[in-house]
Amino acid sequence: MSDLFTDPSPDPSTQLIHHPYVPPAGFETVTTAVHKASTVIFPSVAALRNRDWKHKSGYTYGLHGTPTTFTLEARIATLEGGKYCTLVPSGLAAVTLVDMALLKAGDEVLIPDNAYGPNKAFAQGELAGWAISLQFYDAMNPADLAAKLNARTRLVWLEAPGSITLEFPDLTALVATVRAHNQTPGQAHPLGVITALDNTWGAGLAFNAFTLGVDLSMQALTKYPSGGADVLMGSVVTNNEALHHLIHLCHMRVGFGISGNDAELVLRGLNTMALRYAAQDAATRQLAAWLANQPQIAVVLHPALPGSPGHAEWQRDCTGAACLFSAVFKPDLSQTQIDHFCDSLKLFRLGYSWAGPMSLCVPYDVPAIRTTPWPHQGGLVRFSVGLEAVADLQADLAQALMAMQYSKG
Ligand SMILES: *Cc1c(COP(=O)(O)O)cnc(C)c1O
């Protein structure tokens, strides 16, 4: 091959492609280089035949990983205290990858009633169409999970806390319930019923999912690991090699690739993630406590607030909390007034997602998105606290509450 560059005969158009670039040796930097590839070049036919993408013994094709994505996988696995990581193009793709890898026609999946909405929607849509049945369970009641586990159950989703209503479940008790079921005679599946945690809120920082006994932990890297509100990505981490193999095979078959540029953004975000998590945690608790004392508010939901559902479990299992809290308004305030409150906010902008630099809020109709009883009458708004000054955010909430007071219901 090197003859090509001393031999003047190839046309310049050929030489533009077969260039003498060699990756720099001895160029050590803080950052990871952004490698982008579909094709990976093999030095010989023998190498092409021998390199096995299944065990990551080398690079085979862009979809199967690059030095950049392998580095990010290793860092996410380390963050979560796990061994194996698979990266996918969004947090939701991480959910659907787990479902597709583990569930077959005739199986059943159990999902917490307060789970991330699109997780439930995929099960009600595609999984139902593939003859995979679904039951919702009450994450705050391990006996309800125990009653719903059956011979067809293959996968149990966990989420801590619930996406909108922020109840923190007893993960240890839920995992123990599944393990007890796996011990019952007739539980023939070699891997048993698998527990998969949506760990986006904990982000690998608030608690260690594997210490609590879950089999799989997925995250929307879109949230804290990115931190920039500018990239979509997801991860699936496990310590179980057989389980990882199932995830990995499915990942290859569905073709969930991620771009080198996106991987770079997440690698950058990881450097500041622990600091951002702690800063946003402190700001969120301050604002949640303040809002809980305002006359328009019935209750503020945040696992670190005494009285919030699952506060004791959060205290037992966690060293921190994410940047989310939800406020339930007093029942005499109409949805129109609550909408007016949201529209009056100037720093909290209306938009989905969280853990980025900008504070956000979204009003939700909770009874419409759950089957378990909801004890509150008033409307709910979920807040995501960004990196702005806390005093400014508090002043923004105060002026919007005032604007709501003078609005007509
Ligand atoms: C955002 C989110 C997801 C999905 O992540 P995307 O990257 O937006 O697809 C999954 N679970 C939870 C709890 C989330 O907040």
C-alpha cells in the first residue's frame, strides 16, 4: 500500500482517498479524539475473518463501535459500577432495546404505573402487537408486584423515582420480590425474570443500582451525562455477561448506532457531571422547600422532602437527588390559572427533558396517565431546575404565582 505514495501514477482523485494519514502516537490529551467511521479497514483477509465484533476484541464496522464510543461505554459502565455498556441513540432507544432483546411472543412485561410515559407507550403499542402482554404495577407496593408476577413474566421495569410524581420506591424490596419469584418451582427460564431500572434520575451518582441488586440499568445520557440540552443518547449497563450478550446481539440486529460527535459531547459532559448534579440538587431542594410554603400550593413532591412518598427509602438508599420537583396546586385553582402561572414564568421555560443548563416546567394531567389512585385534586406542574442563580429562579416563581392570583379562572 505505501508504494502508492511514492508511485506518482495514481490519479489525484485516488490519492485524495488513499492518503498517508497515520493516527498520532505520543499525542496525549485530556480529551478523547472523535473517531467517525462506517468502514473500518482490515489489513488482510485473515484479519477480516478473525476479528469478532461480538466480543469487542477489535474494530469491525462503525455501527459496532469506534475508539470514541468504546471509551464512552467504558466510562458509563464505571460511573454505574457495572461491567458492560451498550450505547444507543436515545434514552427511549435504551428502553426499547431492553424490551426487544428480552421479550418474545407470549411473554409478559411488568411496568410501574408511574413510569416514564414512552416506556409504557412502547409496551402498549409495539409489544402488544408482537403478542407480548403488559401489566402495570404499583411501584410503592411490593405486594402488588408479587401478585402480578406469573409464569409468563420475563421482565420487570423499575424506576426511581416515578417520572412525573416522584415517588421513590423500595428498590430492595421490589428486587427481592422478583428474586423470590425466580426461586419458585417451574421458573424454567435460565435467566429468570430480569429487573431493568430506568436510572436516569440517579444517573449513577445518587445510588448504585447494582448494589441494590438490579440486573440492568439504563439511562437517558440526554440528561445529566450530556448536561447541555444538545444531544440525545442512551445506555444499557449490566454486570451479567449472558445478559449483556443478549442486549449486544439485539443492538447489532436493530442497528442502533451513535455518532462520534454525539459521543464527544457526552464525554465532555461527564467531566462536570458530579459538580452539576450536586449544584442542581442543592438549588432544587431550596426551591422545592420554598414553594411548599406558598399559599397556592397543596403539596410539593421531591423525595428529599419529609412527607413526600418514598422519603424514607430515598434517605436509606441515596446520597443525593436530581433536579426535579413537582408542585400540586390547591384544588380551588383552575387548570386555566395553572396554565397562566406556567405562561407567566420567564426563566423557567416550557419544554420537555431536564438536567440541562436552563430551568424548565411542564403541566401534567396525572389522573390521565396512571391507573393507580392519585390522592390529589389540584393540577400538577413538574419543574426541572437548571444552573441559573437560585434567587432569580425563586423570584421568577414568586412573580408567576402573583400573576396567577390576579388572573381569572
Ligand atoms: C428523558 C427520559 C428518558 C428518555 O430519554 P430520551 O433521550 O429523551 O429518549 C427515559 N427515562 C426517563 C426517566 C427520562 O427522563
